[in-house]
Amino acid sequence: MRQKQTILFFALLYVVSVAGFFFKMTGEAVSGQQLTAMCIESSLPCMELIADNDTEPGDENITAAVQTETEKSKEDEKIKTKKVKKNNGAPKVLIYHTHATESYLPASSGNYHTTKEENTVRDAGDVLTDVLEERGIGVVHDKTLHDNPSYNESYSRSFETVKALLKKYPSIECIIDLHRDATAAEVAGPVQTVGGKTCAVYSYVLSNTTETYEENSAFLGKLNTIADSKYGGYTGEILERPYWYNQELSGKSILIEMGNNRNNIEDVRRCAEVFGEILADALEE
């Protein structure tokens, strides 16, 4: 009993001494709660003690930042999930652009050419990629600017790109060179209503001088048959030309012109969506 009293006496003496010390240093009375906080803080200097229901200036900003990070994490997870969903094994389709800087409205500067991706044929290529991948078809979308800084030998440069990608991905069977048409007229680009939505019209350019001419011609015919039966005649005009166009690299080589420079990008994106479904149907048959 006497031992307990002695311990209690010295403990009380210690508390009073510490309180007296802080009073002397600060000139202010120290409450029991403050004294406890001081003692804990002195033993754990990295701990910041904030009373419950107490806020500090800027706390709301920290909370907002945390919420933003949480939302960002959720978005990152969605992106990861989407990528996993789009992991369709060996790629079957290659999309590239010999004239990658070709643009649509509203990107009219630079005579309808820009190195930025938005509102260009690369933008349309992204939409086409998404549609094909959602259908379970693996895609490689190459966005090399073969026409920048010069149009000279664009096809020679894109030819080397395609050859390298075919070597890297020997599973590719369909090659798409995605362009747009051009007009000097200040008129709206032609559109067609498909499923209640306006879509830019499209056409195919077919080389009739390559050894794969018959195969490529037959494949374009197949695409138009599907488009005619499933999408109300939303077919692409086939324009034969006695030029190269890299089309000897595959029997399913497609040079497609989606809309022209006077089409709005939204109409072109819808064109890419529908064409993606047409192409997916053709590749799955």
C-alpha cells in the first residue's frame, strides 16, 4: 500500500512539474488534454494530433484531392479492364495511314493537314480499331506520319512500315490503308443515313496492276455484299487505278477513303463504326 502511494506521489509530482514547465515556457495554462497530447507528440514527433471533429484550413482541398485520386484510380481500372477485354491474341488486322496528317472539319488549318491526332484519319482509325477489338479481332494500329514532313515517297515509307509489321506480326491477314478524299469545293462532305445516324460516305481505291488484284477485288466485293444486305446499301464505290498502293502485300489489302476534308469528324467516326462491323462480318465468315 505504501509502495503504491509512493508511486502515485511521484507520478503526480512529474505531471505537475511538466505542466509547470510548459506554463513557464509558453506563459499559458496547459489543460490535461493538451498535456497528454504534448507528451505523446514528444515521444512520436512524426504524429500530428488533431482532435475529432476538428478541421484545419485546406482539409477540404485534401479531401477533394483524395476523391480525385480515387476516381482516377477507378478510371485506370476501367482502362485496364478494357485492355484485358481487348486482348484478342495474335492480331488479324493492320491499320496504317500513308497520309496520316489528313484531317477533317473542324481541323481545317494547314490545308486540312495536321500532325495532331484528333480530327484526322488516325482518329477514325482509333474508332475502327475499337469496333474490331470489341468484336474479338486483334488489331495493330500504326500511326506513323509517313507524309510528314514531306509527301514525297509517302508510299515507299509506308511500304517499309507495313513490311516490318508483317514480319513482327505474321498472323495479320487484312491490311487497311485509311485515307480521306479531298475536294476544293466549299460544300459539305457527302453523308448517308445508316440506322438513323448520318455517316460520311466512303470509297475503295483498288490497284489493278498487282498480282493480288483478283483476291483484293473479290474481298471488296464481299464487303459491299455485306454492307448492302445489312446496312441498307451503305456500300463503298470501288475505284480501280493502275498504281501501286502497297496492295501486293496481302490478298485482303484495302485502301479506303472515309469521307473527305469537308466532312465533320463525327460523321467520319460513325462511318468507321459501321465499316468496322462490316469488316468484322467479312473476316468472321
